Amino acid sequence: MRVTIREPRPSDAEAHRAAVLRSVALLSPWNPVDPDGFHELLRQQGPSLRTYLIINDEDGGIVGKCNVANIVRARFRNATLGYDSYLPYTGTGRMSEGMRLIVDRCFAPYPDGLGLHRLEINVQPDNSRSIAMAKRLGFRHEGFSPRMLWINDAWRDHERFALTAEEWPGLES
Ligand SMILES: CC(C)(COP(=O)(O)OP(=O)(O)OC[C@H]1O[C@@H](n2cnc3c(N)ncnc32)[C@H](O)[C@@H]1OP(=O)(O)O)[C@@H](O)C(=O)NCCC(=O)NCCS
């Protein structure tokens, strides 16, 4: 393991801004890019949104960010994962290592983990790197959702991937 995960804090704002600015060309075709949105993201943290940063152990740099969003509890215990990786760590396998830790955390029982049962990843059909990530993590292709999310000024179709806790390696019970 070359990375750790942790929740974001206000002192990460400048490093996050620099990471996003370095990575605009990578991110902007697929996700909204807002280098100055970090404090707003911190403010939104709560029962329906938890963000994790993936940190490179060697130098403390931010490898990537994952929003565990749309958290619903009760009978659903479901959330949606949205993620970005940042240069210079993109394509080094570190993002995948961090995402495995985040999935672990999502499925781990409350209060150490989020106690979720099902995770969803929605990816635009042409986003092959993100589809590769979903498959690498063991997510199943569940279906196709036309006009699902408003991204870059249009309603974009998405492929829907999902994973339940029973399918996740290493989870006890
Ligand atoms: C999708 C995204 C998060 C993937 O991140 P990433 O940084 O490429 O992830 P990783 O480095 O963990 O991916 C592993 C890749 O690195 C390669 N790699 C290099 N060194 C590696 C190592 N030591 N260990 C494992 N993999 C390694 C793997 O072969 C793999 O390449 P492949 O996809 O061609 O098979 C990133 O491309 C991104 O941020 N895209 C823009 C935003 C986006 O699309 N977000 C998702 C919206 S749904």
C-alpha cells in the first residue's frame, strides 16, 4: 500500500486547488471542475455526503478525491461514488489502491465505517478509464441510464455499475 485515506480538512484547500488546476485537462471532459470549491465541499459534509482524500504516503500529496454521495440509510443503505485522480499520480495505480480503502470504509460496520450495503458508480459510456476503475474494483455492470446527470451543459447518459457488501473481498459476515 502506497496510500492512505482520510477526511478532508480546511488546511488541504491550497493543495487541493493546486492539484485540480494541474489536472483540469484530465478532469474537465467528465466532471465539473471547481478549484475554489473546497470549502463549500467541507461545508456540505454530513449524513448524505462524505468525502475522502487519497494521500500519497511518500510525499503527502493528494492522489485523488472520492465523494461518497447520495447516502441513504434505512432499508437501502446505499451511496454513489464519484472520484477524480490528480496529476502527477494519475495512472500509477495509487488511485485504485485508495478506492479499495474507501470501499472497505463504506462497507465496514458503523461507527468505524459507513455501514453501507450497496455502492453505485455511474460513468459516461466513453469514459474508459473510469469504467476500467469500476471493473477493477469488482463492480458489476447493472444497466444504462439515459440522460442521467447534467455535465458540461447537457444531460449525459451513464453506464451504471454496482457492488454489494456480500461481493466485497475481505468483508467479514
Ligand atoms: C478515472 C480515474 C479516476 C482513474 O484514475 P487513475 O489515476 O488512472 O487510476 P489508477 O492509476 O489507479 O489506474 C490504474 C492504471 O494505472 C496503471 N498502473 C500503473 N502503475 C500501476 C501500479 N503500480 N499498480 C497498479 N496499476 C498501475 C494500471 O495499469 C491502470 O492502467 P489501465 O487503466 O490502462 O489498466 C482518472 O482517470 C480520472 O480522474 N479521470 C477524470 C475524472 C473522471 O473521469 N472521474 C470519474 C467520473 S465517473
